[in-house]
Amino acid sequence: MEQAAQITFQTWRYGWHIRLRLWGRNLRDFLAQLRRHPLPFLAGLIVIAYILAALLAPAITAHSPIKGNLRARFAPPAWEEGGSLTFPLGADDQGRDLLTRIIFGARVSLAVGLWSVGISVVVGTALGALAGYYRGHLDRYLSRFADLLMAFPFLIFAIGVMAFLGPGFTNLILALTFKGWVEFFRLARGEMMAEKAKEYVEAARVAGQHDLGIIVSEILPNITQSVFVLGTLRMGFFIVTEASLSFLGLGIQPPTPAWGSMVAAGRDYLLTAWWVSTFPGVAILLLVLAINVFGEGLRDILDPRLKIE
Amino acid sequence: MGIEPTRPLIEAEGVKKYFYYQFPGLLARVLAGQRKAVVHAVDGINLVIYPGETLGLVGESGCGKTTVGRVLVRLCAPTAGEVRYEGRPVADVDAYHRSAQIIFQNPYSSLNPRKTVREILAVPLWHRGVRDPAAREEETLHLLRRVGLRERHIDSYPHQFSGGQRQRIGVARAIAMQPRFIVADEPVSSLDVSIQAQVINLLEELQAELQLTYLFISHDLSVVHHISNRVAVMYLGQIVEEGPTDDLYTNPLHPYTQALLAAIPHVDKAKRRERILLAGGVPSPIHPPSGCRFHPRCPSTMGQICQTEPPPMIQAGAQRVACWLHLKSV
Amino acid sequence: MSDLLLRLQNLTTVFPTSRGTVTAVNDVNLTVREGEILGIVGESGCGKSATLLSILRLVARPGHITTGEIIFRDRDLRAASSAQMRTVRGKEIAMIFQDPLSTLNPAFPVGEQIGESLRLHGMLGRGLGPFAWGRRGRERRRVLELMAEVGIPSPAHRYAAYPHQFSGGMQQRALIAIGLACEPRLLLADEPTTALDVTIQAQILDLMRDINRNRGTAIILVTHDLGVAAEFCHTIAVMYAGRIVERGTVDQVICDPQHPYTQGLLACRPRLDRHEPIRPIPGEVPDLIDMPPGCAFHTRCGFARPECLGAEIPMSMSGDAHYVRCIRHTGYERHQALAKRVGLTG
């Protein structure tokens, strides 16, 4: 293992300017490709907009997302009669500005999405790579366990876990990751088995590489692309699941703004103050749609190039 | 061809390599009547390779020649038998890999697509002991020049090269460890004819310059004839004939060798031999025939003895042949 | 002299790519007579497979045929409609491919796949539903006949077997059976033996030779192996980078090659009678994208000179029905060579 790390580090340190140039070249090619697919490009911009909004939330909002002004209860959106630009998208049942809450809600959703996908990817890929490489009992038991988990529908399972653990940010991540790693496990395992059969792995072994070194420095770089694409595609799903759990009251608890619970809170007022549920819902829709479109575009861009190469 | 038989460099004695294939389901297992299927990929071979020579290993698909190559390089351990290097059994596989390397067949899957040439060659160089990055760069450039690639290719990815160039990178990787013995597993079979000639010439130059010993595995009999000093013919996991190249090609003793040589399509009408058509196809290595494995397809089978007793290796002049037909000639 | 079966006239097929246009088939002229075996020899990327696909108009989009005529039995196939082409494919011109495992459908028994061709082209008599009685039986009988003809042992047992249960040679025979089912006049074979062992290759080539002799089927055999072409074909066309560079009878091309590429191909094979160094052709096949006019081989040619580039070099005659595309055989040079051959000093 230290051999692989040493080689990688040394090559990295020595040729960093070359690597930078290569990365730069790859990035430039990628961006050029992306420009040719306008829809994913637009979707990517939307996702970046969300991320920026989430990061800069305190700076770009004028109101507090938690403290409400009861006098402004159910203020309508700016273009409706009775509305004003103080509350561009209206106010909810506690007089809190909807736009501010939505922007702060983005923080929650993106954080949950990134954390849960991140942990799922790391755990799933690591276990999948090991199972696919070593096979044998490790593979058998892990695969059976993964199959077992797959038997449960995701949402029901997550509800069960949350009911058991109680609400909260960490528990939410736990619930999503508990079942989320399985897909990445399967993907990494399959790719690992396919790559292991290729001769460059044997060549590395003859050149003196040991198992762990081969897994990390030879095979993993070939797997990361598919894992990354899958992660992007699944992120939308995780965000929707988080919203569903929050809607049911099992996720992020109020007063922390979470889109799902915001939709739930506005349920009773759909006919009168429709904006309380609608705009958070639109926020979820737009983000998830953008992530999915971008993810699929990513897959389309990367896949054929993989084949040509 | 003028190589004196000094002490052998590589010896394989009684080497067997079986692969165990587990039937996928209970029903399949019951129907087959056994828990596992045993693929007798290599079933008892004896080989000797002398320093500086090229031993050609020919046979058709499924005969086990690729497995022999991998066992001789100790990419996999033999199920039975022994591989000896310079007279001593191979104990430390890592140390053995400083002396024995392999060139693979497929130029597309034998190079890591995510690594540049520099990174691909860094691995064997590091294990050879070239730790200093500057020295490694120097060595890498030297290797590239030696195999006929431009220096500017050092930072290119495999997909930017043609098949012939990729094979050259494979050759560079093999000689990076400065080995004495190289197994060339069908190194030119995937290349165009005009590029094959280039790579064959490169291998020959390197052999002369670096005093290499080759095991050249191929199904292309013309190429094997050109590059090898001695040739061994394999069928269904066993060596059926072995001898100096010219002797074997002008006077093949085993009926399988005769059929192989007769099947080569020749440009020159005068060279074409009478076709010997073999009945049927190659049997499965899971259930090889009893006795002489070739007997179901042999045009000169002698009946009872060929079906029951596997023939021993019989020395006939400079050639060895495993065939009952030649017992009398001893 | 037998009749002209197929004539390709100035056939050009291009593939537009994001980096430029690849002219896979560049101004190809070929003729095939009834019962003739034509070999197209060349290395990977030279356009030989694309030529076969162009004949049957099976070129995958966005590739398309830009110019030329494909005259099959006095009909221009380029002008034919899709429906007409469908009657030609499989029935009058059949094609077999290199890798049988990917050409045979793994989900259907082999016998059914051979019969599919018969069914599609109505070779078993008309009638649907109740009027189709006996057709299944007729189909099975015909398929068994075909399987026996191509040398598949115990056809009755093998009829219901799946492709993966066949060996490589057997699969290729099944493919040939599919090709022959409707008794085509022309068989296009795209490297049918490249994936097979040399002994099986010999068997398959013998089979195809028998088919040619007994049924009179013309064959176009695409291969990279000059030995196979020399043993098997009547005429040979050598292709390089999309163009035919030499064409003639097998004796002319093999024993008296005129084009430097053909000479190079013959010289770079190791000889089985002598140990002498092989002379490889230096360099690599050029990038086919947006190729400049002139000779594509000049980067690797020992006789190259400035006139080789710049203008398209036409095919010139170098003997009776022996054509070469080389500047040394045009005009002044040729006169010199001819004069030398005839005995006058030059």
C-alpha cells in the first residue's frame, strides 16, 4: 500500500505541472462537450445557482428564516394583490418570508444530499471493490446482505429507520445511507470484476504491485467515472426522499427550514394561501430535475468517449 | 541454430494447472453429477528453455499455451509440478519478477486507460529500484526511444496510440524490469500484418541487445518459425511434439503437427501441403479423451493402445514426440 | 467468359465525424463474374468491410454512399427502393460476417435461424394460417439439408441447439448455411475465418470452395491474409486507405505485384523455407480524416516522389486485366518500363 502511495505521491509531486496541464486539458474538453448539450449545460447552471444560493444564504436574504412576524401572516406573493416586494414569494403561516426559507432550505437539502451520497459512495465503492476483487466469502455475504436490503422499498425502510432513531440531521443521513450504499456496492463490484479480468491488472502484478496497490492505483481510477455518474443521478433521488421524510415529519424538525416540512405545513391552506406549499415544492422539483438532467447529460458525454477511448 | 545446451534458464517439470469451475446452481450440479468441473488447462508438461534462445509454443485455441505462459511467469501458481529458474525452484515470486516478465496479447486491454505512459512505466521502474523521479524520467525516455516511440509520447494516454504503438509500450514495460526471460503471449496476433513485422523485428533486436530469452506463444506458425530456435506443439493441455524449428517444420512427427502445418495457407503454391482434414472439433478440456488425447481425431490412430494408454515422450533424433506411432522408431 | 454479375463503378462511401470526413471507400471499381471468387485484401481500416456493406446498402448512418453505381445483374442497386433491397439481401446477395457468436442470435435455436431466411423470402411456398400446412415440415427438411451440406454433423440433433453450444467452426458453418439458404448468386464473406483456428479455417475455406464449385455461387472474400487469398481466390483486389491500389488475377498479383504496397505485404510475411530478416513496411496507416488528394501510401513508400501527391492517381493497366494505381505506371514511366520489357533501351 505504501508503495502505491509513494509512487503516486512522487509522480504527483514531480509532475504536478504536467498533471495540472492534463487536468486542464480534460476539463476544457469536457466543457466543450458540455456546451454541445444545451439542456444539461443549463441544468448544470441551475444546480450551481442553487449551490451558490445555499452558500451565500445569510448574505443574500433580508429576513430571518426562523423568526416570524405574525403581522405578516400569509402575506401573498409580490404579484398578487396585497403582496409587496418585502415578501417576494409571500409569507407562511408564521409570517416568515418564503423566499428566505426556501434559500435556507436549500442548505439543508443540499447538505443532506451531498452527505448521504458521499458516504454511500465511499462505503459502497470500497465494499464493492473489495468484494469484487477478493470474491469468496466476503463477496458472498456482502452480496446477500445487499440483496436483503434491496428487498425493502427505500422510503418505507427510511421511515422505519427514522421512526426507530428519531428525527434529526445525523439520523437522516444514517437512514439514507443505510440503504443507499447498495447501488454503489453493486456498481463497483461489477466494474471491479470486469476490470480485474483485463490484462493491465496482471501486468501491474508482474511489475511488482500488490493487491491493495492494484485496487487503489490501477483499478479505482477506472471505476470512478461510472460511480460519479451514478452518484449524480442518485443525488436527486436522495433529496426527494429527504423531502418526503420531512413532509411526514420524520426528517428535519421545524423551525429549521426544510422544503418537505414547508410543503406539509402549507397543506391545510392550499386553497387560500397556496404559495406556502407550492413554492417549496417548485424548489424541490427544479433542483431535482436539474440534477437529473445534468446527471444524464454527464452520462451521455462521458459514455461514448469511454467507448471511443 | 547454434545455441549450445548449457544449463537451462527455465525448467518446467510436471507442471499442471487446473481451474475449478463451480456449477452455478443446484440443478446444474445434480445434472452434471459433480460439485465442480475441473478444467485441465495444462495437464503435465515438461519444458526446458536455455539462455538466449527463443522457444516457440504453438497450438490452437484452448490448448493451454496461454496458461503455460502465465505459470512460467508465476502469475498463477501451478496446481502441481515445479517451475525452476536457474536450477532452483521459484520461491519468492516478487524477486522472480525481476528476472521474468510478460508481454500481453491485447494492446487495448493490457494498458491502463487512465494512466499516461509515464505512469504506466513508473510502476516497474519503481519496483526495480529507480526511486528518484528524475532518474525515472530519464529511464522512461530511454525506454521509449529503445522501443521506437517518440519522447513526446511520455504524457499521452493509451487511447491516443495505434495498436502497434501500444504493443511497443507493452514491450517497454516488460524490459523496464531488465529481465532475462520474457514470455511473449501472442504479441503480434492482434496487429496488422505490416505492423507485425515491425514488432517482430523489434523483439529480435532487443533479444540480441539485451541477451533475452523468449517463450514465444502464438497460433501463427509462420511467425513462430521465423523467430524461434525450438518449437513445442500443444494440444489439449499437453505437449505433443517438440524440437528444433527447422526439423519440426520439415519433418513433423506427430499427426497433429502434420495437420497443423498442412493447414497453413501459403502464398507460394510450391509450399502448399496436402490438406489433412481432422474429424470433429477440439474436445472440451473438462472431459479430455482417455489415453492419447488426440486419438478421436487422429488419421493414423492405431486403435486400442491409443485409446487407453497416454503415450510417453519419445526421443526421435533431436525431436521429442508423444505418439505411439514412433515407439517403433526408437 | 461468364456473365458479369456485379459491377461497382466509382463507388464512394463517406463517414462524417466530428473531426472531419472519413472517405472509407474511395472511387472503387470492381467486377465480379458468375462463379468467380474475388478477394479483397487489406489491413484494418482500409475500407474493405465498408465496401461490402455499401454493396448491400447497409452502411450505418451517418455514413452514406455519395457517388457511384452498384450494378447487380443489370440493376442499379443504388436506385433501388428499400423494399427491393430487402428482396436482394439474403436472397440474391448473402453476407457472412467475421464473428459468428455476435451474428447468431443467442436466444434462438440454430435451426430456426437458418429457417428464418427461408421464411422471409417465401422460399417455402405461399399461404398463411390453415394454408401453411406442411410448411413447417418443409422448412425443417430444407434446413436439415442445408446443415448437412455445410458439414454440420448430426443435423437432426443440432437443429434445436443454441449457438453457444456450437464450436467456433460449427457456428461459422451455421452462418454459411443461413447465407446459402435462399441460393444467392453472390456471397459476401467478411473475414469469415479470421477468428478461427488454422485447421478449422482450412475446413471452412474448403467448404466455401465446394459451394463455389457445386452451386456456382460467386464469392467476394474480404481478408487480411494474403495466403488465404492466394489459395482461395481467382482474382484479387488490394485496398489501402479506401482505394484499390492493385487488381488482377491471383497469379498476377501474387507472382508479379506491381504496387509497392502489395510488394511490401508480400515481403513482410516470414518465409517458411528460409530464415531471413523480414522487411516491414515502415510507418503506419495514415489518418483517414480529410485525406489530401494523391497517393495515400506515399508516406511509407520506398519509391515516393513529389508527383505522388497533389492529384488523384488513376488506375492504369499493367498487363492483361492487371491494374495498378501507381504513378510509376502512368504515362512516361510506363512507356519506359514497357520499352525495357520489350527489349528496347530506354
